[in-house]
Amino acid sequence: MGLVELKRSQKAQKRNKLEIYDEVAANWWSDDVRWVRTLKNMVPARLHYFDRYMSWAGMDVLDLGCAGGFMAEAMTSRGALVTGIDPAFKAVEAAKAHAKASGLSIHYVTGIGESLPFANAQFDGVVCVDVLEHVQDLNKVLSEVSRILKPGGIFAFDTINRNAMARFITITMAEDLLRLLPKGTHDPNMFIRPAELIACLANAGLRAGPITGLGPIRINMQGDLVFGIIPVKSVIYAGVAWKAD
């Protein structure tokens, strides 16, 4: 582990509490947990953007950081052949159970992005949302994404920008004051500036494409945020990248 990765790991010990995904696994699909509903509410906006670049039908797609399966099921409904992976064992078990109950064929495994248990050039696409700002070794994860993508394959992602505004909205407001997320969910030091991510993608052999903002556009009848594509990339941004043919 290099010095940068060591510092990243040490900072992550103070926050970046990934155990929250297992703690709510039993209620993942119940709509009883507000912050989990927020994650579910983000799926349509993410898909709306990724639809521009991915045909879905018949594509072999990896949902990297699938948690309880919101994105995996949505992509399956579009005709993709989906595999989901996440380090949160209980969340993955909840995803398996819900897919089975819904009659969906989704392959779920437990694992981490730094060491993906898949063959070289196995997938047409990799989707990775709400994940990159949590991983311990960003460069290793992107290297693994590139390895398992077929030539010409697409990587679709979103993550959180690193700046004062993103820290204030995500940590101070969403976690500390409004409790829209569990306190300690994120470590703001692990947020990623777009230019940094583009450079890391290039190092992994991935050519970055367009990047857009993702954020709340209204409040629904439950009082939860509804998300959409927005021009501002200061907090959450989404993008795509391609592996060379």
C-alpha cells in the first residue's frame, strides 16, 4: 500500500461507515428507512442519464457496489444480464432474496472492487454508483474495471465532488443536521474531483466521456427528495468512460 492509499485508509477509519448497508439490509426493500428510500429515488435519474450511452438489452453488465439491488433490478428490467457485487454480505443476501421473490435472474456475489472475481473482458458494461467515494484504492478499482470490460465496453458511474460546497451539503446538511444519511456515511477527504477521476480513468485505460450533475429537483409526497440531471457538478456528478477497442 502506497503513502496516498495509507492516508486514505487512515482517514476512512474515522468516517466512511460501510456497515450501515448491512445494518438496514432486512428493511432494504420495505421503504421504512428514509435514507434507503433516497438511494432508491436516485435510480430513475441515474438510468435516465446512462440510457443515453447504454443499449441495455442483452448486455452483460456488472453492478459494482450493488448493495440491496436497486440498480441491478432496474437494469434487469431494461433487458440487461446483470451481475451484482458488494462487500456488504447481508445487503447482498437481501438483494438475492428480493430478486428471487420478483422472479428476476440476477447473479449476486460478495466481494470488493479492488479484487473482482471475474474473468478478463467478461462484461459489456460496468455500472458503479455511490461507490467510488467509498473505496480504499481508487486506482486499483478502476484497473479492475478496465480488466473485466470487453474492448469497447462502457463504464458508467457517479460519485461526489471534493470541494467546500459538497462537504457542506453532504456532511453538514445531509448527515449532521437533516439526517438524510446516517452520520459518518461519508469521509469528505475521499470525495473525488472530476479532473482527478478523469486522470485515474486514463491511467486505467478508460477514455472519459461526458460528465453531468445529478441532484434533487423536487420533493415527493413522502417528503423525500426526487433526483434528476442538473447542470451543476459541484456536489454529485455522473459520467461514462470507454475501454479502447
